[in-house]
Amino acid sequence: MSFESAWIPVGRADDVPLLEGRSVMVGSRRVAIFRMPTGWAAIDHACPHKGGPLADGLVADACVTCPLHGRRFDVFTGRQVGGDDVVATYEVRESGDGTLELLVPADLMVGAEAA
Ligand code: FES
């Protein structure tokens, strides 16, 4: 059985304040979604260092700071600031009725519900 990428509803935009993150479980992966002044951003929730919860980090200057040891990641590119680590990025959008939707890649589709 094969899957294609699909937009999945993951919550309400109103539940994510400006410059904060929320994590959602999508298929086999937990994803951190951030409301930024210029739009929405989504990256893997687990920090590649030791799994710190990136959705709970402080957000500033388009970056989130891991709450465990302070590595910083650009929430739009997934790249670590001043280092070589990278987290996966995802497309996220707000629908007309205020639902947040994540474009879930095919490899994460197992267990996720398509919109
Ligand atoms: S777990 Fe994120 S910096 Fe260590």
C-alpha cells in the first residue's frame, strides 16, 4: 500500500499565541508548530541533540531555543544557528475557518488522517 502527501487538520490556529509553539502528533512523528509574525512554521518537535521539546522553547528572531541545552533552530529552515544540526521542516497553513493544516509527507502518513 502506498501513500501520498496530504494536508491533515492538526488543531485550531487560535490555540497558538504569537511567538509560541504547540506540538501535535502526526502519524509516527511529533511536530512543533509556531505562529510567527510572518506566518506559520513547523519543524520536528524533538531536538536532534537529546530530544528536547522544541515546541516548548523560547521563540525570537525566527528561531526557537531548545529548553534543554539551548541550541537554536531556525523555524523556517530547520537549520541550527551556529551549528550543523538540522530538523525536518513541514508546510503548515491556516484554513478559512481557522483550522491549522499540516502537509504530511508520505513517509509519515501511517496512522494520520487525511483532510
Ligand atoms: S536536547 Fe536540545 S540542545 Fe540538548
